[in-house]
Amino acid sequence: MGLISANKVCFNDVFFQYPKNEKYALEGVNLSIEEGDFLAVMGENGAGKTTFCKLINGIIPHLTVGKLRGSVTVDGLNTKDVTVPQLALKTGIVLDDPEVQLFTSTVRHEAAFGPENLCLPKDEIEKRIGFALNAVGLAQKGFENRQLSTLSGGEKQRLSIAAALAMKSKILVLDEPLSRLDPQGARDVLNTLKEINEKFHITIIIASGNTSLMAEYAGKVCILKNGKIIAHDEAKNIFSNNPFLEENGIEPCYLNNNPYSLFIENCSMLSTPSSVINISNFSYSYQNGIDIENINFSINENDFTALIGDNGCGKTTLLKNISGLLKPSKGDIFIYGKNTKKLSVSEISREIGFVMQNPQNQLFSDTVFDEIAFALKNMRLSKSEIKRRAEEALEITDLKDASAFPHSMSRADQTKTILACVIAMGVKIILLDEADIGNDYKGNLKIMSTLKKLQSKGYTIIFVTHNMFLTSFADRLIKMERKGIVFDGRAN
């Protein structure tokens, strides 16, 4: 095959097929990634991006079974012939779900884990911890000793990136590392990646659906579709063709350096007359001393509200308090005029449906219909009433196959299944916590289309997101910080 240059990744006629799957996840992939490249790997869900990433550090074929043909070489080593720990010395990886990569007790311990296992000198370990946590914005006073269980989803994602950076590998592979980060956090991480790419010639390979940021930071782009490479070119050439991007399930490219500017201009503060949710002087305190306080706003009937804010500002905590999973430390939350402090979770669930970040955590039945019917059966409704409600919910959410196995569905359809469940319960207020995570462009459009349809039928919707494109579907935008609401206006 000839001499392989240092720190180069080569896919040589690669085919990979997962067990019990008739289609190839990757099919006939040939690609060379040069030392110092900053490569964005893009494509709709199911295109093969995660498989591509896992092949580079040997998770496939050593830890994930399947049929592999062809070869992947990393720094001259065939990944079939070396172990995952051996490859880890050359290739760091950040997976799309930080929960599966974090397993120590504190932020500092997580950043130190890799360097400690390399048996590095103590002063070198300290340098790496400081570099990594500073790079992802987690080095502020008190954060190093935070328990992992107290971190937000975005903060966990930052930490998983820091753990990879601390290893100082010459190749860094990141699978959707930006999906849980706020706009500024995503830009901070990319600035760090760009800096180490240029300063130390680190090869960066990043799978991402964030078109605008990839257009700004990536040097080259590889587009996957149905497991095949359909484009590999300079970023400027790929992102200048919006019809091509949209045709292949990728969000068109619209560069905007200020992610909030579209909404702050020409917006007037909203008055809140009669409301279905009223939040008054809300505060919530965690045992670690992190406080969210001075939150005041009302949600009117039939509002479609996007809730944004930096990672860790309390968005998820607020939704959990509204839904009754947590109770305010101070202040009050009223649902249809009733104080949530005096209501049980089951009573609140009759008024509010909550779609959490990972829909798989809310799915446990064998079919979509059984999923929808589960809570209705517990309400002791008749079979005919359960059937009527389920069919109505399926129609509203445009779910075609009631017999489908929920865990085998796309992420967007899993979210729509949870929506169907809460619709069938008869609630008229729906909360969604970053339901766009893990979805591609088309999947997010499906969810937003469903939510707009629900709004047209009188539903009230609050959704948390870091995707500024999706906030354009809302009628109202609220930006919160830990110490209060900093913006409340009409989304333009």
C-alpha cells in the first residue's frame, strides 16, 4: 500500500454492516485525511457519521460488532491490528452523549483521569487539567470540585471535550460535540479546537449538523448519505451551494456572528394579561450552592415560546419546577391559578406534558400504540376511549405506524411519540427540553411542524433550545440567566 504519512487517517474501500441490518452503515468509503486537517463530517441522521467516527479509534471493530471489509489506518496502523487503548494514545474521541463517557466523581478527576493513566508526572497532569478546563470554560473558581451529577447537559458535554483535550492526542475525533452547547459555548470550544489545530497541527475530525459554524471553522467537508461519500471538498465550495445542502438533509448556510441579533432588534417587551402559567419571584437552590433566582414571567394561553440561555443557567431546572418534578425554594409557580407547591406531580401532569432531552428515557413499550395507551389504561378509561384518544394523537403528530417499535424509530419520531402520549392525556400545555438534540435538519423541521400544528389547535408550548434557527418558529423568545430574565420579546 505504500508509506503512510504520520498522523494521517485513511479509509480504504471500507464497508461496515451492523448485525441484523440489511443495509451497510458505510459503503465503499475511500478517504484520506491529512495531518493538520480540520474536517467536518456532515449528513442527515443515519448517513453513517457516528460509524465513521468510531472506526477511527477502533471502537469498531473491537467493541462494536459487525462485518467490516476494507481497512482504516491511523498514523500508519491498521485499526484491526491494534487495540483501542493503543489507538487512544493517538486518537482522542468525544461521543455525542457525554453521559456514556463520564464516570469519575468530580470535574477535576474527570479531566485528570486520562493523563493519570498515562503515568505522567504530577506537574504535567496539573498543566493538562488547567489547559483542558480553561479551554472549555470550566476552570472558574469552585467548578473543579463540582460533582458530575450537578452539571447541566451542556456542562457535561464541555467536560467530555476537556477530558479528550487533556490527552493531547495528535488526532481528535468529535461526534456532534456542539449539540448540547449554548451558542457562545459552541464558539468557545471551536476557537480552542481551531487554535490547537493551527498551533500544534492537531488533526480535527468533527461530525456536526451546525452548518454556519462548520462553514466558519472547518477547512474541508465530507458529506455522507446512506453510508456513501457524496462530496469531499474545501468548505467554501460545499457551503456555497445551499440547494445541494438542503437536498441532502443539511441545514442551509446562513452566517450570523450574533446569534441573538435576529430577535433583539425591533422587539418590544411583552405584556402578560391572563396567563396559564405565572412564575413569581422564583428561586431554586442546589446543595452545592448553585442558585437560580429572581425569575419572573407569565405564559399566556396558546403562546409558542422559545426559552434560551447559556449552559447551566437553569433552563432544565425551571422546566422541572413547572412540571412539579422539583419544588421552588422560594417564590411561586401557578398553573391555571393553582400553586404547584400545593399540587402533586400527578395532578400537574394532567395539565402539563413534559418531553425530556432524551426521548428514549420516556419510552418503554413495544409499540407506539401501547406507549400512548399506557397512561390511559392507568386512568381506567374504556377501550373505545383509549382507541379514540390514541388515534387522534397519532393523526395530530402525523405518526403513520402505530405498530412500530419506538426504540427503532428516528429520534424525531421518538419525540413525536412522546408528544402523542401527552396529547392523549388531554393536557393543553407542553414543555420540551432540547428536543432537537440528536436530530438532523429534516428531523427538527418535522418536530417544529408538529408543534406549529399543535399551536393552531390551541396548545401552549414552551421549548428549550440552543438552536437559533429553531427559535424562528416561536412567537416569543425568553432568554434567562441564573439571576433573572434578561430578554422577553417577540421572535422575528
